[in-house]
Amino acid sequence: MRRDPTSARAAAAVLMATLPLLLAGSGPALADSDPVELPVARAELRANESCAAASERPAEREPWTIRALGLSRAWQQSQGAGVTVAVVDTGVGTSIPALAGRVETVGSADDDCVGHGSFAAGLIAAARTKGVGPAGVAPAARILAVRGTEERGTTTPDLLADGIRKAADQGAKVIYVARALPTGREELTTAVAYATRRDALVVAPFAPDTVPQDKAEQGKEEKGKAAPLWYWPAAVPDVLSVMDYGAGGDRPAGAPMALSADLAAPGIGVVGNGPKGSGHYLGSGSSFAAAHVAGAAALVRARHPELSAAEVTRRLLGTAYPASPPRLDVYGALTAVLTDAAGTVPKQPPAGLPESPSPAPRHRAVLVASAAGGLVLLVAVAAVVIPLGRARRWRPAD
């Protein structure tokens, strides 16, 4: 978009058009021309906190994430119809208009006190609605809500592992896991293997979003310790791990390193649904970036139903924008021509030498050439010898 250097009014209009709907860490959103304050999505609640309420503030303008992911073009190829995405999180509210008629729940997962699972589900599959800017990556996909935490968001490796297995048993083709834990390697590796055998693609954040407030103050023995190098289930080889970035392509200062993440997707200053109603929340973190990738996986599985979960992963990775880590390219994943299992361009067959021709024609040619050469030589000798013989009357030389 070009700016007119001679017009301050035009420059201001362009600036307002290109600002993201929300800025990470601030909370204000732009809805039409009026700034709107949105509540912030949380991953956990303290014991004395009330459950998250419905937001009374809907976001009417299209958020930056839709443009960043190129969803307008991607939706022309696929909207995720026929694919079920499991949300292993705090639950998903069943009275969210943008998800109406497309949410199934397992056990108590229909009650989302925290609101994190509902927010993530909206990023994955919220329908496009007239007059509402935000929409999910796969607005026609179905959501399977599976509880992977306690009521207020605390979790354990066993809870997450149980949620992954339940999601696989229910036939989910994509399983979004909202948490990253420093422990649980054995439990979560086993659970992911269980899901993989059922052809489910597991997507998870590469690291926790933030340190819970009630755990921020650690004892003296914890001070100076380095952050864990691996988080689970993201570190399991079959899991697609995701990091977050903001509208400017940057990550916040102090954010964990993400050299081991498989993909990066929008996750800072994003807009999603609340646990009920049509209002919206503001959220930031790798868990929300992973939700965007889960939605993209649903689009690919809907457009290419013949692909296995592993092939979908290779397609998402093979078409991503070059970066460290690579950045999700939804449209490319849907349309790129990748015909081999490794997700690369078709391999050319090895060059082969033509079969050796039969030696018979060559032998005949050699014989003919030799005979002709001998005949020419004989004629040349005769041309010299005969005149000399006649001149000497055929007498021998002295």
C-alpha cells in the first residue's frame, strides 16, 4: 500500500487501515472507527477467581491474522468441511454463535470456566458472519471439545495424555493440544503414538504461553535455573510444534527461543471468541499460534482427503515461507503441486544409457570398406605397374 507524501489525511487513513486489530499487551481493538477494549484470554484462573464471562464487545473489523495467513484466497479452495478438529483444552462453550451446531463434547468439556478452549476453538473454526471481522481458519470444520485440564486450567501430563487418546478414539483427524509441559515425556509420547496410529495429526505449542501468575515467585533454589530445552507433547517427533509471532513479524522481548519449533503462525494480539455469546477476547501466545496451524491442517485434510496425517505435516512444512522457523503459508499448502511422499517436487527418473546396438551392421560396414579400399589400392598399383611392364616388354629389370 502506497502513502501520499503530500497528504497527511491520506497517510493517516493508510496507517489506520494497516494497523492490526489488536496490539500485543495493550488490549485496545479497532472496531470501525471507535476504539474498543477487549478482555484478555487466560490459560489458568486462581482458585478465588470467577469464571470467564461472555464478552460484551464484538470486534467488527477484520483482524490482521486473516490477511497475514491469506485466508481470503485459501477459503476459495477449502473451508474444512467434513473434518473434525479436537480441542484438548479447558473445554468449549456450546452457546457461541460462531460455532453453533458444530461443537461436540466429551464428558464435561461443554463447560469452559477459563475460556481458553473456546478462544482456541474460535481461531480454528469460527464461522464467517456478516458484520463480524474475526473468523476461524477452517470456518466449516467441526470441533470436538475434550477436557485436558482441571476446571480452572491447571493440568498434568496424565490429563493431556488422556485427552489425546479420547480425541483419537472419537475419530478426530486433527488434535489440537493447548499446553506445553516441562515433564510428561513418557505419558505424552505414548498418547501421541496412539493418536498417530489412528491417522490423527497432533498440533501443539512449542513452549508455554506465560508463567502462571500464582507460580511467578519461585523459591531461592529455583533462581538462576535455565528454562527447559524441551516441552511436551511438542517435543514428540510426530507432533507439529508451533511458535507465535505478531503483526510486525516479531516476537516479544524475553520470549522463549524457538529454534526447535516446526512452524510459526500468528499468535500475538489475536482475536477469538469468549466462552459464550458473540463477543470477543484478546489473546497472545504459542497456544493460539498452534490453533491457527490446526485450522490450516483441517483445510488441507478437507481438500486432500487421500493424504495421511504424516503427509499433511510434510505439506504444511514443505510449503511454508522460508524463515527460522518456517512460517505457515495456508494457500500454498492447499495448492502446491507436491506429488511424492516427502513433500517435494516430483523426482526425475535416473538417466539411463541406451542399449548397445547390434555389432553386425558395423562388421558389415568394416568388411565393405576394407574390400573397397583394397580394390582402390589394386587399381592404383595396376595403373603404375602395367605401363612400366609394357615399356620394358615385360622383361625383368637388370
